[in-house]
Amino acid sequence: MSTKVSDHVLHRLREWGVEHVFGYPGDGINGLLAAWGRAENRPRFIQSRHEEMSAFQAVGYAKFSGRVGVCAATSGPGAIHLLNGLYDAKLDHVPVLAIVGQTDRTAMGGSYQQEVDLHTLFKDVASDFVETVTVPEQLPNVLDRAIRTAYARRSPTAVIIPGDVQELDYSPPTHEFKMVPSSLDRSSWTALPSDDSVQRAAEILNAGDKVAILVGQGASGARAEVERIAELLGAGVAKALLGKDVLSDELPYVTGAIGLLGTRPSYELMRDCDTLLTVGSSFPYTQFMPDFGKARGVQIDIDPHMVGMRYPYEVNLVGDAKATLERLIPLIGAERGREWYDTVCANVTRWRDVMDRRAGLSADPINPEYVARALDPLLPGNAIISSDSGSAANWYARHLTMRPGMRASLSGTLATMGCGVPYAIGAKFAHPNRPAIALVGDGAMQMNGLAELITAAKYKDQWDDPRLVVGVWNNHDLNQVTWEMRAMEGAPSFLPSQEIPDVQYAAFARSLGLTGIRVEKPEDVEAGWRAGLEADGPAVIEFLTDPAVPPIPPHATWDQMEATAASILKGDTDRGSMIKQGFKAKVQEFLPGREKK
């Protein structure tokens, strides 16, 4: 039997070490589906409920494995559905390859069914590489370049294959003009800054008395080096949300997340420092960084296209975080005072006490902060955690303690809803022997999560550790937007847009043969989490939480709560409980710390 183009595509993916392709079938990729049958499902085709979920699963797989995530979709609507997940990959700098079908070449330009200009469609999201295969000899070069580019640029790429091309006999490029041969090897490489720039960076850092370090996902391979330079500098370390798992939160100088969803000690660290070292982060919110002119700055980033943004750094070191820090650390002086370090650690200790008190406040029926706080000590040491966008991300950012060995992520830059459950499914295929936990609001669960429980049920028996725990904050409200309207617009909640139906999430899980538990009282929260973590397969733990508990920004003052007060005066439907919960939460910051025993 001759080798078809579709056969060669799967063969080349296997040669690149691709083990899974997340997709949804359609006639635009019938040739590829037939090839999967001939290849005995290698690489494994993982069927989602929707192409957007396939893309999200590929992103989650890539984030948690470090390998390229691959997704596949049919022409027309299938290709269009991929876009949101691919934009998530683009904005969070994740290597993902999309393999997309197209109508037959003979029908192109004829306004044929499902004919979409895919080059135009993918021009922005896959701007680093998008190409259509029109003859067999283009392979393997096109596929190789797509994968190599995805890795090198940490971005999504796309390969479009018309249906009739998939069915052609494969023939490799020949040794002649107009042919482009290819190779598989992607040898590792390391980028390093110049000696002079490293020396200048060291001089700036050594001159600082109050050094702050900001780390992002680009520092994930440099955990030991970040710890070492922080200790030498007596620095506090704040984390962009994509870098939440870079350092252990058990370290006394780690201040936690930065930004609107961040912590008070991270805000204070940036407000009061005189020197800033940013490693592997392109955190976009300048208002949460030191005032311009108040702090000197050094940045380390592997991407020369992204370096030098967000803050007026004096030295921009273009290089791998680990290798660059290894060259920088020997130049850092060890003699410096500990007053700044002690202040940072004291701020962290105080904040942890504040958050403990906030989580312990009564609410109607359950305090959403307590749901996350109760999970924290129960997390397995090898847990992989995904958070969806929305108010649940606040509690994920502030209450979960990252410990060595844990992994965690969310949609950082796109901040799209609906990624939490498919991320966790992608994580399960990347690490089938580790438990995955998805933290999801009821809005995101209704948007995407419910359908993907079907995917979890379909594949649960193929994971060595079958645990995939989905925690749902059920408050009948699109809560993050509700609070943004109150705080930023001074507008009351607009119920026709904000109120959502009360869905029986746990009951739906049980209908699929999964564990489903509905928690309605605070005293049952811990038992609910334990039941999910002890289940012998995927589980949904649904918590009925109070929408009136505010996700107060770390920099909020009494004066800055005026806009929220204005929404109350305009007749917010939840004004009574909102006043009570907002006051109770804010006052915790002004109470004296608990006496330590």
C-alpha cells in the first residue's frame, strides 16, 4: 500500500515525539482520520466536545509538559473554533501546532461549502508560521518548520492541508531546484548576554538597598538560581500569575502574586523598593510596578522582541534565565543589611494572617475564600492545578500555597473564560500519573466545563492516577464582572447580564458516572475536598458560595472604595450583604496580628 500525505503527517509527528493530538473530527480531515486508523491511533487522537476545547487542551498539555501541544480540526467552522485556544497560546507564549483541513483544491475560489480563507483567518494568531500544503513535496519541510517555529518562538503555528492533498501519494522533495528538504533535529541551545551587560547589571543590583524581584513563567527552569540571588540580595520575590509555581510560597521572602489579583506584600514590595530585577516576565500592568524614577531596573528575558518593555530598565539582559543568573550570581556582593529583608518577611507573615482571618469570616452560605483556603493544606505534593478566569482566580492567586513539585497555571494574558477544565484534561495526558485540580466559577463551568466532563469520563480509565478534581464556585453570578462594574464604573450589578441559572453541577457529574458532591454548608467544605481527592476517578465538588464577598485589590484603601459605594447608592440588588462582607473583609487588614505562640 502506498504512503499517503496523511500517513506521512502522522509518521512525522511521531518522529518529533508527538504522543497526543487533541481534536474533533470532520470531513475536512477525513484523510487524516483514515490515516489514524491505519496507524493504529499513533499519535493518540484525543476527542474533545468542541474544537476550542481541543486547542485549550493542547495549551494545557504544552504548559505542563514543556512539549509542543498539537490540535487538529476540520475546515470552516472547525478551524474557526480553534481560534480562542490558539490566541491563549499566542498571548502566553506556548508552543502549539494546529493541523487544519481545507476544502479540496478544485473547489477553492468557488464559494464552496465551508470554504474559508484560512490564511487570512490564521494570519494574526499564527503569525510566526502558517502555510498551506498544496503538493506532497512540501512535506516534511512545512510540518518541520511549523514545529520548530512553535518551539523556538514559543507560539502557535498552523499547517493547512486541503482534503484532496491528504489523499495524494506522498513523495519526498528531490535534489533539484524549487525543492526544500528538511531535517528533524532540534538541538538544544542557550542564549547568553554579553559579559559587559552582565557586569553593568551586577553594579546596579549591588548598589540597591531595597531590592525587589519579579519572576514569571520564563524563570521556571531557574528555581535554584532565583532563590540564590534573592538570598544574596536580601530581596523579596513577587510572582506574576503565570509564574505562580516558579518558587515555593513557603519561602519567607516570597510575597505571592502581583497585580489586581495579587497580595498586599507584593504591592508593598514594589511600592517601597529602590531596585527591581525582573526575570522571565512581561507583566503588563505598569501601575503595580515601582513609580518611574524611584527604582533602578534590570530585566532578564530570552526574547529580544519582548525585552525592555513595561518599565524603564537600565540594563536588559537577553538570555536564558538560568544561564544568565548563573553568570550574574558570582558578581553579587554578599554583605548587606537585613532590615529590608526583615520588613518583607514581616509583611508576608502579616498578610497570611489577614487572609486566614478573611477566609474565616461568615458568609451566606459559604465564604468563597474559605473554599480555597480549605483546599490548600490538602493539596497533594505533585498536584497540577489549573484556574479558570473570574473571581475564582482571585482565591487561587491568594490562598493556594505553591510547594516544591507542584505545577499551576491559568490563562494569563488573554484571561479567557472556560480554560480551567480543558487545561486539566491536557495536564492529565501530559502527566497521567499525577492528580489534576481545576478551580472554576459557575459561569466558566456553564460555558465549557460541563461538556468537557464528558471528555474526562471518556478517558478516565486511561490515566494511571485517575483523579481530576473540579471545584466549582456556585454563586449564580458572573462575579468578577459584577465586582468590576461596582469598583470601576460605580454601577450596580445589571442582573440580565450577570445573573446565571443555578445548575446542578454535582448531579450532572453523577449522571456521567463520576463523583459529584454538592456542598451547602461551611462545615462540609473540607470533607467535600477530601472526598474529591480520595475518589477513584474524576470528581466535581460544587460549593454554594456567597457572591457578596469582594475580591478586594491589594492596593485598595477606604477612599478607593467610593466607586463601590456609589453602586450601592444606585440600587445594587445585593447592597445589604455587599456592605457587610466588604466591610468585614477590609477591616481584617487593620486588625492587629494574632499573638504567635
